[in-house]
Amino acid sequence: VGTSGAFSFNLPEGMCPECEGLGKVSTIDIDQLVDKELSLDEGAITVPNFAPGGWYWKGLAESGFVDPAVKLKDYTPQQWEDFMHKPATKIKLAGINTNYEGLLVKVQRLFLSKDKEATQPHIRAFVDRAITFRHCPSCDGARLNQAALSSKIDGLNIADCSAMQISDLADVVRKLDDPSVAPLLETLRGTLDSLVEIGLGYLSLDRESGTLSGGEAQRVKMVRHLGS
């Protein structure tokens, strides 16, 4: 399949191409982004940080692709396409070279490429209101591409192992015996056993860090530092 990068959902060679390594695909409610009865000048964009006069607002309103005085419902099909979906395009704004992005493109980049739990409360509220997430149908939430998922050890791929309780995974790894990767296995066994001993054997490696309690996160950090 490849080197270690081929098994990382953070790298292009390992991530699922459909969800880009997020494990989820999203559906955005356009009516939660804009009020079509208003113009940009009147505050048609209801996305956080896009208030009239702000930098994000100027990037759209002063781009030249749309007229900020025209109500969104009166846009031509081309204007609506440029306003919502136009991919990154170089423009000059207030004498500064920058990229124009359609509103939907920008929302996806600003809000969907980040861990929602790490954002500010008003951003989380917007995401909850405007965006519906579901498991990626291509990787079934595993975040990896099919090449990575096709690689198995004793019938288990990396997603199967990540979904196990750490205590169960430690038992699986303990049974592996391959002299060519003995140092790696020894380190992995030590880390998993440490997590079990510190009382975290019930967790799984695919657990999102934002869902850990304060105590759980502190103990995970402790194991990481002790093993470094």
C-alpha cells in the first residue's frame, strides 16, 4: 500500500478522497447562510463574521462579481453561481492581492475543515444550525481511502483496530510476532498497556479528542509524555 503516510487520514495519500479524511460528509442549509430578501449591503449573509463592512463581507461585496445593492433573490443564475460556488480566484481588494471564494466554498473551508468542538460557542451554534453531518458513504466514517482499508493483519484493518477498546487492542497486538518490526511492536504494546494501566482501557483510538473529559485528556497526555 505504501509507507506510514498511506495510513494517515491527515495526508493526501491516506485520506478518503470523498470526505478528505473527516469521516463525515456535510449538507449545508443555504437558508441558514443567507436571507435572499436582502442585499449584501442590507446584511443578507447570516454567517458569523460576515457582517457588512467586515473583511469577509468585503471579499464578496467588493469583488466585482456581484452588486452589493441588489437583493439576492434578484441575482442572475451566473451571479448566484459566482456568489455561492465560485472556486478560489485571484482578485485585488483594497489594493491587496487576495483570493475570492464563493460563500459556500468559504464556509466549507472556514467551518468544516476544523474540529467543531475547538471553535467558539457562536461558531458551534451556527454549525449545528446550518450543517448536517453524516457518515461518509465511501469510507463509512473510517476517514481512510480504500487502499489503506484493504491492508489487513489477521483479518483486521487499521480502522477495525482503531475502533476496538484499547484493552482489546492491546491483547491483539500482544499476540503479533514479527521479528522485522519487533521494536515497533514493543513500543506499541508499552503504550497500549500504559493506557490500560492508567484506567483508559475502555477508550478506543478513534475517539475524537474533543469528546474526552478533562480527566481523560489529562491522563492521555500523561501517557504520551511518559513515553516520549
